[in-house]
Amino acid sequence: MVKKSPNPTDKHVGARVRMRRMMLGMSQEKLGDSLGLTFQQVQKYEKGTNRIGASRLQQIANILEVPVSFFFEGAPNNSNSQSGFGEAASPSYVSDFLATSDGLALTRAFMRIKTPKLRRRIVDLVEQIAAEED
């Protein structure tokens, strides 16, 4: 039996659920309790293994205090429609980064730095370190 891989849109929506939950400092268990589910079911949603139905997604949006559209921002576009209409999607690496605990912690800390010159110096430092890694 061949194992089917998750749909890219389901993975994206799940990653956005995870990112928002982590932004709020909410555990999978707490989200699951609010939905009447186990934390394992929340894990499956976040990985895109299980699809999130429309009514469940509305529940999650209410709990996480975002509009349903939040979960689709930057989603892969599989349609054959012409491009150039609507907003440009964020690169997936941005949402992938923000969905990690390190990415979220780094972003939160960076946003607390009020001095623009200091923020710029930090960006320059990180770029130099990354260039040395190449």
C-alpha cells in the first residue's frame, strides 16, 4: 500500500495554524481542548496529514483570533488562472521560518529592538555569518 503525501495546501494551512498557535504561546493540548480534540489530532492538522474541514477551520480561526483567510495567505496556487492579479504570495521560507520556535523567538526579540541602526547592524551581522557558511 502506497502512502499518500499531504496536499501542499493542507500542509500550508496546517503550518499557519501552528505558527499562529505558537505566536499566542498556546500548546497543542490547549488548542485541542478548545476544539474537543486530542493534541495528536492537532498535530495531524498542523502537519497537513489530516485535512481541516470548513467548520473546524472557522472554529480554529475564532480560537486563534484571526480571520479564516489568514490560513491561506501565501498558499501554493495550483490554479491555471493568469498571474498578476491580487497580492503576491510570501515566499514559503518565510512562513516555514515563522512556524519554528527559533524563528518565532528570533522575530519576537528582533521586533522589541527599537533602534533602527541597531536592527540594521544585526541584519548585517547575520548576513555576514550566512555568507561565511556558503
